[in-house]
Amino acid sequence: MRQLGRIYGRLLIAGFRRQSTYRLAALGGLAANLTFGLLKLAILSAAVRTTSGDLGGYDLATMSAYIWISQGLLGSVNLYGRLDLVDRVKTGDVAVEFLRPIDLQAATLATELGRGLFTLLPRGLPPLLVGILVGMSGPSGWLGWLAGPISLVLGMLTSYAMVYLIAVAGFWLVDVRGIQMLYMAVAGFLGGLYVPIWIFPEWLTTLAVATPFPAMLMYPVDVLSGRAEGLEIVGLLAAQAGWLLVLLAVGQALTRAGRRVLEVQGG
């Protein structure tokens, strides 16, 4: 068990180092994040002012926190459905990984987590600094500061576990690009990327929270911004952990089934 922990730890570090080589891409992503953050700030701040400073429970400080935290997390949370494993499944190169004495799903998530943690540095911290300068809100108590990083990691892992399902669907599908495009549209909308899900109509908010997408972005933003407090934080963390366990279980089942299909196709 300890040996496996070391292996996955090394994969996490390898993912971190690999992502650190794409520095110009990180700067380009940062520029996009800041640009769209400013656009969202102008639009959503105007919407808050037109509602006398209260839009679905958001004032200017909490709305600013939502904007800049969500933009800062955008590079680390996979809402786009892209994963290197997709190509390896399509070409059959994943067969080599099945020969290794490690779990394919765990190895994939460890590597992606390393990449996501590095991305927080060049693309996550600058938007947060902008948010602080414009007066965004933050956790009001020790529980929020303690739970914030935990919620962030759970959100990242949940997004990777969801995208992993798209990748292993390639065992049965010729091409998963259609699923990736659908995922990108649905995850961004129901995950709270464009606007907070709490300002949706009630029926749409109910639909959103019945999916794992808010656990990827909206819940971490609520915890880190201080919008969620006390028992509400515990509830959000429990929801994130629950969705992660479900997705991991489904991923394991699909991996085992896909491995049998791959073995049959490979003779």
C-alpha cells in the first residue's frame, strides 16, 4: 500500500512538472481568464446594481469573489472534456498501461491533479489578486479557510473523474468528440461557469444540483468566497465527496468492461 502511494505521488509530481513546461500557454490562458473576468465583472456587477445590490443573494463583494475565483480555477478544473487518455484509448496504446501494476483510473487522476495544481500558480493566483484589489469577499471563519483547499481538490478530482468516463467510452465508440462537445456545453452551464447557479430559476437550480457539475466549480467557489458558512460548508463537501465516489465507481466498472472489449479486439 505504501509503495502504491509512492507511485501515485510520483505520478502527481510528474504531472506537475510536465505542466510547468507549458509556460507560454499558461500566460495565454491567464490573459484569457483576466479578459473574460473583466467582461463578467462589468456585466454581473451591473446586474447586481439593478437589483438594489442583491441578485439571488449576491452583493457586489460576493459576485466579485464568484467571478475571480471561478476564473482562477478555470485552468485547473476540467470543464472541456479533453484528456490525453482519449487518444491512447482510440489508438489502442492503452493496452500497454493495462500491463502495469497500477490502476489506470488512479494513475490518470493523480497525473491530472499534478497538472491542475501547477496551473493554479500562473492562472489561479493572478485573478485572485485582482479580486482582492476590487474588494471581493472571502471566508469569514476558520472553517471556511480550512475547507476551501479541500473543496478545491475535491472539485478538481470530480472533474477529472467525469472526463475519465468520456475517455473510457472510447472503448465502445469510434470517436468521443461529440460527447466532449456536449460535456463542455453542459458542464460550463450547470457547473456555474457563466453565472452562479443560485440565480437560475428554481427548477433549473434543482436540476443543476442533481448533477455532479456544481461539485466541480460552483461548490468550491461558494466555500472559498465565504458565501457558504457553517453546516452549509459541510453539506457541500459531503456532496462533492459523494459525487466523486460515484464517478470513481462508475469509472472502475467501465474500465473493467472496456478492458475485456480491448482484449477481445486485440485477439
